[in-house]
Amino acid sequence: MRKLQMVDLKSQYDSIKDEVNASIQEVLDTTTYINGPLVHQFQADLEKYLGVKHVIPCANGTDALQIAMMGLGLQPGDEVITADFTFAATVEVIALLQLTPVLVDVDRSNMNISIAGIRKAITPKTKAIVPVHLFGRAANMDAIMELAHEHNLFVIEDNAQAIGADYTSKSGVKRKVGTIGHVGATSFFPSKNLGCYGDGGAIFTNDDALAHTLRGIVNHGMYERYHHDVVGVNSRLDSIQAGVLKAKLPHLDRYNKARQDAARKYSMALGANPNIWVPTICESCDCHVFHQYVIRILNGKRDGLLAHLQSMGIPCAIYYPIPLHRQKAYLDARYREEDFPVTNQLVDEVIALPMHTELDDEQIHYITAAVLDYVQ
């Protein structure tokens, strides 16, 4: 059996190395390291893939979220609602801009932001909602957009974990997640479903005026060299990373299908155990692209399972061990533990198993057998 890894980037690279190497060599030959032709080519390719009017590349996914909020003109003290159960980058940028983060609980069935929680948290100071498509699964965008329309709020999709996922609305219209709200943000961190070989990110929007503002913000507020029209930052996707992404983008649907296939095999093997919760896999849609395959251990043995798997050479991780409302940087007297019953349960139960495009049946069998052996 091949060595187990949480993410097998080496095997993925080996399968497309000629395409990747050619892109990198093109940058080296032309020495267009910043804002070169490959950046613009990748931008156009991604716009076509997503079916969105504007993609604005930037340096990383955290910058993408921050720049999106800057572009919307949010002001210090404005309240921004987001999920308590997610990575800190989502709330980090809210705090950096001196906005007021409002954390709400998540839905037990899919670990995405609770619609009831959003509705309860809206106040006259609320200006935006940031749904996170957690672990690769699309949030309930119909309900979120309805609430946003009702209360005149912006929707900023944190799509760092779900690029390529489809969301089918109640009306039957299918759109890529990240393109449904007013603006979307993603990360191209190496382990993402579409990852580069360093840091990278992008912002998506169908709003022409907003796209114009965002393009200025990412480049020091400049539209013309040395003319600074808006307050900006230095956040550009470099040409080598764009070349890697351009080479990988045509494979994204295949990569996501491989993840879905692996998830289906995991769930078939583990789902009959009453002490294991497995994610729902929709056979008729692509609303979950499994950036992570996360299960819940319901009998109190999660920490023991973590140690057991590690002792058998099986990498695994806990996403996320501490909810944002308990993080030292984001403590707030407004939050009460009883406001987060689902999140507080999840942090004690969740465990992520290896998930990547190169998982094979032998590896999945070894992993699931080890899980079942421990979780009786």
C-alpha cells in the first residue's frame, strides 16, 4: 500500500507535471513574474469555468475576504454575521477592518451556518452575511439570499473550501458556489481542491462597479500608475502561481469527482455504524466537493480514535478543535455558551480522514477498517 497522506500533492503533481512545468518555464523565460500574461489567461479561464463576469486574482484567500469587504464600503462598527464553526480567517478580516463580528451557530445536518441563527442575529447595524461553504458543501444560499434581500444586506461567500461545487436553487437554476452572493472569495492554498504551489486567492462578482473597485484595491488603489484613487493594499497573484493554476483548472472537475467517489466509499463503509455520523452524499447533484471528509464520533471516543489512527500511520485531523467564540482574540461578552449548542458538540465529535484526488481503494479500506475496529 502507498504511504497514507492527508493530502497527496506529490502524486497529483506527477500526473500533470509536464503541463505545470511548461507553465512555470514560460514565466521564467519571459520574466513576467508579476501581473504577466498567465495571470490574465487564468483569470479569463476561471471566469468562463465559474460563469461569472469578473474574477479578480489576489495574493491569498484571507486577502480575498478582506478586499471583498473593503470593496463593499463596510464601515467600522458595521455588524457582519458569520459562522462560529470555521477557520479563523473568516472572522479575522472582519476584526481587522474594525467591523463587528457576529458569530452564530451552525446546522447539525451539514455544519454550515444556521439560517435560524442568522435571522435571530440581524439587527439595524447588520450590513453583511458571510456564509462559509464548509468542507466543500454549499450552504443554503436560497435562504441566505432571501434574508439578505429582506434586510438589504450584502452576502460575501467564503468559498475557500468549495470551488467547483454547484448549487441548485429552488427554481432549478444551477450556479457555481461563490458566484451567487454579491461577491465571493476563494483560496488557492496548496491543499485546496484547486491549489497552487504557494499562496493565492481570488474574488468573484457579477457587479461591474464593484469589480472596478476591487481591481483598484488589490493594486495599491491604482488604476493608473502612481494615481491612487482608493485606499488599497498590495495583493497580487504572482505569475508562477497563476501558471500552476491555469494548468490545473482543466482537471478541477475530475479532481472533485475523485473526491466525491472517495467520500462515497468512506460513507458506505462507515455509515452503518450507529456511533459514526457520515456526511450526506447527494447522488443527483454536485453540491459537495469534499475539500475535507469529516465524520462525527458519537460515543465519546473521538480523541481515542485520533490517537489510534495516528498509531497506525493514518493521518487525521480535527477541524476545528476550538470554536471561534472561545478563541482569545474574539472573546465577547455578547456570546453565551447556550447560543452555540451544535458548534460546542461538533468540536468534541469531528475528525477528518485523509481526502485527496489520489486515494485508492486499498487505502480507503485500511482507513475505514481501522476506524471501525476502534469505534465499536
